[in-house]
Amino acid sequence: MAESETRKVGDRGQVTLPKRLREAFDIHGGDEVTIREAGDKIVIEKPTSRADLAEGYRRRAEHHRELADEMAGSSREANASLGDAPGWEE
């Protein structure tokens, strides 16, 4: 489990994020964070940027292309082998 730190909540509900976490997650003064409930926990996370989202979609599309290419090769091999099966007609 990740290292934890205890922080006091100010009178206005403010909490300072530890410096090591701000640096690790590239969070700077003025940046927005998302705060949500997750069961009995409070989760603070950096929102996904449009650039990050676009990159994720690009990687997913590339992965799908690679799978389609791999499956096409497997399909060609299967079709070639089925011709050798006794009694098999396409």
C-alpha cells in the first residue's frame, strides 16, 4: 500500500496536498483536481486532459489494428489448413 500522510483540515475545509504527491502527479497551484466519493473514501485525482484522452484513444486504436492484423494472419492459416481436412468443403 502507498505511503500515507495525515493532514489537518482548515476552517474553510482546505487541505494541502503533500509536495511529493504534487510533484509526482504534476499538480501546480491553480490546477484543477476532481474530488469524489468512492464508497467510504474521498478520492482526489487529477482530471484527464484532452491530450491524455486523445493519446489513450490513439493507443487503443493502434492495439485494435495490431489485433486485427494478427487475427487476419490466423484466419489465413486456418483457411489454408481447412483445405487439408477430409470431407471439408468451403
